[in-house]
Amino acid sequence: MIPNYKKVHIRFKLNNHYYSHESLMEVAYSFVKEGEPYQQELGNFLLDWLDDKDYMLVQTSGSTGKPKKIKIKKQAMVNSAIATGDFFNLEPGHKVLHCLPSNFIAGKMMIVRALILGLELDMVEPSAFPQIDYEKKYHFCAFTPMQLKNFAKYFKQIKIVIVGGGRVSDDIVDLIKDKKPHVYETFGMTETVSHIAVKKLNNLDDNTTNTYFNTLPDIKVSVDNRNCLVIDAPSLTEEKIITNDIVKIHSDTRFEWIGRYDNVINSGGIKLYPEQIEAKLRSKIAEQFFVASLPDDTLGDKVVLVIETQETNKNAINFDGLDKFEKPKEVFALPKFIETASGKIHREKTLAQLGI
């Protein structure tokens, strides 16, 4: 029988304490009134989760269009939690670490999984370098790529790690390839109630590749006429979700991510994917950067590289490994990038700072 969102699992724990529905309401009020900012976010989420409405209003990140507030059925969040639990064999009493902001879908779903599956949730303040007990054993946790990079040498006591909220660089993959925890990159968005597919990044056998994402149970994928991903997840949303993510489909449960449709550069009649160029440059540039385009009289659009730095020696950047048309025609330096609320680079606004 599928659990109902109104129920709190009897094995659920928050920071070593058991809570019923009623006592959880009390602690949520306490967090909102007296807690640290991250605890206030947790308290606000719990109050929304425990109220009488069957839905929540959640801010999207813009994966399927402009960011907006959407309604998500609480039962869909329960179904998502169960799918993740089934995929990773999460069981009541398993200890999990929560170090993500609770005002975004990834953080919200860590709480829902604990509430529904009966997990023992330890919550710490979200930061680039979470302050946790490094000797305590955890079965499951979720990191951002930055957290994963900073925490890689300390997480030997964690069995399963999922990472999302941004692309995982080759440098990070190299850091974790021989580490004990099983690390999975996730693919998802607010509209799909967190991740709908995962890709294993380390501890791979000879027959496994880390190129493809594999969907969670009962989720199918296809593409539209733009080669953008279409997600069919009936337990999460009534309608199919059409994304702006260009993918290569290998089966109805497996796909390879190529880049964002809204970032594609048409330079001299050739389509270029900034994310693929960035992947080739990531080991060559220490600073934060991104690839974009600017209008060009000859090419239509020309490839440019933007680096977050006070100044840069343009001639010192190594473009070996890039195809002829992928090589940036100009390199720009900006002292500070503009970021979205979820910490991703806002390419359009950052590029506008160049005043070109």
C-alpha cells in the first residue's frame, strides 16, 4: 500500500529525535520563530507539508521555461520519495545526511524521503563545506557538485551519495573514482519533483559506462522535434514534461545529456553546444567560467569565453582539444558573475555586464 502524505512514519527521526505529526508541527513553529535561517527554511517547509492542502507551491529553476511558482501535489512528492527509496534500497532506520537548503526541491525531497520512508535525518547548515561528524556512518546523502568536491576526501563513512544542482566536472569525477561511497549524478527539475534519472560516477565495472542516465522505476523518456527530452512520469505529473535539455536517446529508459537548447550557438551554420566546449576546457581553467556567443557580422554568432577573474592573460589559455569552430573568438574577464537563487551562473545577465 502506498503511504499517504498525511502520515509521518513511526521510524522517522530528525536530529536523533522521534516526532509524531503533532510534535513535528510544534518543532516547526519553534524553528520558524527561534531557529537559524536554515532551520527557519526547514520549519516553513514542515508547516506547509503538514497543513491541510494536498499541494505545495514550489519555485522552478527555469529548466522548462522562465522560473515560476508551480503547484506540486504532495502525493507526487511521496511517489518520488518511494521511487528513490526503491532504486537505492532505502529502508526504515537508515541514517541520512541533509545539508541542502530546504527552500529548493532537492532539499525538500530529502525531508520527504525521511518522513515517508522512516529514515533518521541529520540536518546541518547548508554550506560549501558542511560541518558534520566525519566519523558518523550514513547510508545516504545529497550534495551539490561544490560540496562533493570539498567533501570528497572525508566521506568514507557514507554508503550512497547523490549529486545534483549542476554539472559534475571531470575533475570531480577523478577525485571520487576510487572512493568507497557509490556516487550518482542526478537529472531532474522542480517540475519532475526532483530527480527522475541517475548516472553512476564511480566504482564502475568493466561493462558499465558513466555516459548515460538511467531513469527511476516507471519513468519513460523520448525526444521532441528539437531533440529535447520529453519525460513521461505518470506517478509524478499528469502531463508529459517537455524540457529544454538536448539529449541523445538510447532507449525509453536511458539517455545521454548533450546541452541546453537555449544555449545552443549557431556559428557559421554549425550548431555548437557550450556545455560540451566547457567540459573540454574545465581542466585547463582554474576560475569559474562559461562559454556563450555574441553577434558577428560574418558568422552570425561567434563563440566567446567569459571568466570570473579580475584580469586574464588571454594568450595563456590552452585551447588544444577544441575543434576549429569551438575555439572562442574572444575571451572576457569579469570580476563577479551573477548567479541564480540556486547558485547557478545566470549566463544572460552575466553576459550583459560586458555592455556589448
